[in-house]
Amino acid sequence: DAGVIQSPRHEVTEMGQEVTLRCKPISGHDYLFWYRQTMMRGLELLIYFNNNVPIDDSGMPEDRFSAKMPNASFSTLKIQPSEPRDSAVYFCASSYLQAIRSSTDTQYFGPGTRLTVL
Amino acid sequence: AQSVTQPDIHITVSEGASLELRCNYSYGATPYLFWYVQSPGQGLQLLLKYFSGDTLVQGIKGFEAEFKRSQSSFNLRKPSVHWSDAAEYFCAVGAPFNDYKLSFGAGTTVTVRA
């Protein structure tokens, strides 16, 4: 398996522009997570989905952020309009609940998207 | 809600020396506990996890961690560090029955000197 795939790996944009980050989870995983990592706040869970349905979006910072999962193999995180304080590394991770009670990984992380908003 | 504290922001260790990274958690019952490692420019990789049973957990890359309920701790250890162990390490806690939602510590950066 190719693992969790994220695109783009790097994104540089100007303040006010719309940014869309993409994630393809591991096939067969029914949970998908979006995290944001910054020096100031560390790794924060933004939102997670189960079977394509958003379960908890309490970590989404504000209305400028939105996430969708139209099918089991694709999710997007959108920021509109973007601001410099959104600059961070955004990670997507996937898992399936059964794995948590086994010796295998709990959440598989993608390589991240480094977002810079000028 | 669960939370994690990693008291050490940065640790420098000589190659071949032992390493111990501290992690303290806050949770009302026995949590699920994890250690992840992040190499520069990479995503997080699971080193080991504790759910129940033996309090000494063995992981990949020669790491182990010990769950101590009385101290609310889950410290990570490696007896002999290799230069490739230089990375950032994150402790995380998950709540049983809600264990897909993890709370991460701030991380500890490990530098390995020759």
C-alpha cells in the first residue's frame, strides 16, 4: 500500500487566497483525521471523519476552515480566505478502529502539506 | 478531557548513550498511550503503544516504554542511541471508547552528537 497520500507537499499563497489541501487515506480505513502542526501550538486535531461523516470538528479554528470527505478515498481541507497565521504543516491520518486493539499502527500519517501564507 | 505533558523540549545525547524521554498524562482512568517519532520533513510514525497488560511495552527501532499508573507516566527509553534516532518524539494519549481521538504532547527534540 502507498500509505496516506497528501497533496500538494508544499503550498505558498498570498493572504486572501483560497487554499485546498487534499488527502487520500489508506484503502479500507474508515477513519480520517486532519491535524495542524505549528511551533506555537504543536500538533492539533482539527476534524475527523468516520465512514465519510464528520464526527468532531471542534478543533477547526474558525469558519474560514472547512473539510469534506465526498467518498472513502478522498478528503479536502479548505481555507478561504487564507491568512498568514494559517501557515503550518497540515497532516492527514487514517486508521480503522480494529487496529487500535491490535499490535498494528493506530493512525497512519501522511507526509504533510507545508502551507505558507504570505 | 485527556492531556499530555512532555517536560523536556530538547535533549542532546551522545551516540551510544542511553536515552529517556518523559511523558506525563492526565486522564481519569487508564488511558491508551502512544509514542510517535517524526523525522525532519516526514509524517509521524508509531513507535509503540500501550492498551493494557504488561506495563513494559516494546516497540520498533529498539525503543521501549513503561506505563506507571502511580506516576501517570509513560516514559520512552532506548539503551543505546544511534545517530538516526535524531528526531522529534511525541507522546499521545487516547481515551478508551473514544480512542481514535488522540491528544499529543508538545514534543521532545532529540539531537545525537557523535
